[in-house]
Amino acid sequence: MELCYQLPVLPLDRPVPKHVLSRRGAISFSSSSSLFGAPDPRQLSQRRGAISYDSSDQTALYIRMLGACVIFKQLFSRDVRVRSQVGFEPDRRGSHPYLGVDFRTLHSRAESAGSIPARRIRRLFSFQRHLLSSRLLRGAPHLNTLHILDEDYCGQAKCMLEKVGTWNFDIFLFDRLTNGNSLVFLTFHLLNQYGLIELFQLDMVKVRQFLVLVQEDYRNQNPYHNAVHAADVTQAMHCYLREPKLAQSLTSFDILLGLLAAATHDLDHPGVNQPFLIKTNHYLAALYRNTSVLENHHWRSAVGLLRETDLFSHLPAEDSLGIERQLGSLILATDISRQNEYLSRFRTHLDENSLCLGHSSHRHFSLQMALKCADICNPCRPWELSKQWSEKVTEEFFHQGDIEKKHKLEISPLCDSEANTIASVQIGFMTYVVEPLFAEWARFSDTRLSQTMLGHLGLNKASWSAMEPEASGSSEEGESEPTRATEEPSSRALSQGSQES
């Protein structure tokens, strides 16, 4: 039975096509030198096990290894369905007196009843991968050669981590190679690479536990605000921390705060924006008095996980509380409704040349600006990556708009799929939010990376602009003047309504 844990970790919580389920095939391991068997019947007869689907029972996976057979029933499940079936009352997340929308199922598809939590399945099959990743990050050699596919995937992930500081880092590919554990892998690697685990004497088990809990608290049914977005922001933050102006000034404590804030900045995001929470009388809006509702929730959730895992319990209480406060200051800076406030302050510092990174307060402010840039840097990525993020965030916007239509609520800006297109949303967002911020960042850190980001931003904007006439090409010339007159109000709505934070 022990050998069952050496099996490759498969993405079992993802839907499998019917034409695959109808097959009775198997993935077989041969006891001979051939990895996956050979045409020779004598070698095929020495197969030591198999992983197969039974077409008569499409909810079961059969794993046989050395004569033992384990059956995992009903793999395609969601945590939400199970809670409702076993009688748990819905928690307060997403429950409010005015509108009964459960945010846990807001972006999820309907699935069959009677299933067990996918999260539990992921834990069962991810034990060996977590063990391998910890060895990988410590540089220790693997002691067992049975887990062939795990070795292969971890090897590819390791190759990608060697280039984690490059701006064209493909977080989507990295997430697939790590079986959906990109946030855990990447953040742990960076903490280790900067020497923060050893410097702050952090318990590696607690670090691992904290990162796993953080990743699980992101709602992966959200098209955009999920753990992959958090991993992407963390990777971008790492790129900014390596910029000469910051690398020469930041302390190890600053770097630790920056990485933790990036990893937790959207923790437990419900997939809707602040105006939606306010107009539906959500308890979070009341709790935080309609001010930076989501950002306060992300911060408090992160603090809860820090305390649950006792990550900084070995530090003096005053230092631990200081970390929590400064972490909150960084996360609260990502509130898009305060964009002009931070941008004006940043511009003033640059105009007066008064930003002195020798002062801790100024270093902290530079970290806030770096996190703000990392949070909305998707339009500055290469087109292949930027386009995917644009489609995901717009899908989340439009889904919220559909919910608002269904319940006869006022539709939030950018969320009306009938009045907006992906191209129009992205062009407006780039023009009025992204370009002003990254222009000032380039003044602060005039490096090759800054110029690369501005270059991608211009090319991506041009690509979206080329798509926009296709949607509006049938408009008459007489309509151009009213459209131009409404551009300015739309830009104000954009800066207020965007939830890319």
C-alpha cells in the first residue's frame, strides 16, 4: 500500500471528456528496464500495476499496485456541494440578508450531487508531490526512482524556477507543472532563495503549512482572483525587488513583507467587487464600514493564517504585531479606489526628488507602489500572457453583471456584457489606470525592465484597439461624436469600478 503514494499526481478534480471515460485503458508500469512496457508480450506480462477508468462506473478510479487495488469513488467533486449534503450550515462567507448569493458557488459550474471534497482528493494525491518539492527546493537528491512522472514534472518546474526573475515567466505553464500548486512552489522557492527562512529562523514545516493554507483559501472557481493570480503577482514582485534601486536599499525584513503581501493580497476574494458587497448589504461591508472592504478582508484573513500556523511565534510579540500591521499597510494599498491618492503622492516625491530609501517609511512606500504595479501588471506582460489574463478578468466582471441583472440590481461599471467588450474594457483600463502608474514607475526605476513593460503595454493596447473596430465597425459616422463625448465619464467609472486589485 505504501507504493500507492509513489503514483504520479494527476489532476483528478478536472472534468474528463466522455470519449476518454468510455475507454478501458491504463497507464502501466513495467518491472523491466522499459518505462512504459514494450511490444514484447513477455515484458508486458510483467506489468506491476495500472491506473484505469471503468466505463461502467464513470465516477471511480481504479489503482492497482503490487496486487493491491484501491478505488477512489466520485472524484469530480466540490467542497461546496459536500457541505450542503452533510448538513453543515452555510458559513457567514457570502451570506447576507438582502441577497442570498453564495460566493463559494458564484463562478462554479453545476456538478453532480453526492460527491466528496475535491480539496480532500487533492490533499491525498499531493502528499508525495509536496515531499518531492521540499527536497527539490533544498537541493537534496531523490532517494526513490519509482515516481517517474513526478520526477519529470518536478524537473520541468525546477527549470522554470531557475528563470523566475524573467518578465516573460509563464505562470500558467508553471501552475500546470506543479499540479495547481504554483503559489506554494513559487513563494517557498523565493523565500528560500532570498535566505529568509534561515535568516528569520522560520520553521520549514510551518512555512509549508502556511503557504498551503493560503493557496487553499483562494477560491479557484474565480476566473481571475485565484491562487494563480496571487502567484503571478508574487513573481512580478520578485522582479521589482531585484531592480537596482530597490535591491540596494531594501532590507531582508522589507523583502519578507513584500513577498508575503504579494502572496496574500487577494486572499479569499469572493469574485465580486466592493460596490456589489455594499449594495447587497454583505456583512463584510458592514464590518469594515464600506471602506476598503475587500482589502481589509484579505489582510485579516492573512493575519488569521499567520496566527493559526504560529509562523512568527518564535519572535517577540511586538515584532510579530509589527509584521501584521505593515502587512496590512501593503495590502490596503492595493485598493484601486485609492489609486489617485497613491499616484499623486508618488509623483510629488519624484518631482521634488524627496524619496529617500534610507528612511524606513520611504522604503515602505516604495514597496506599496511596487505591489500596486505587480497587482495590475497583466497589461504589461507579453501578449500571449496578457490576453489570457484580460479574458479571465473580463469573464469575472461579466459574470457579476449577470448576477446583478438576475436580481434586478444596478449593474456595476465594466460588468455589463451587452455594453462592453473585452477590448473596450482593456483599452480603458490601460489608458486611465495602468499607463499613468507605470509611467511614474519608469521615472522611479528607469531600467530595461521598465522600458520592456511600457513596450508591451503599448503593443497590447494596439492589439486590443485593432480588435475594437470589428465590434463597432457597423456604427454610423454620426454616432462618433456622442461616443467621444461619453469617453470621459466612462473613464471615471473605470477607475471607480475596476476590481483588478
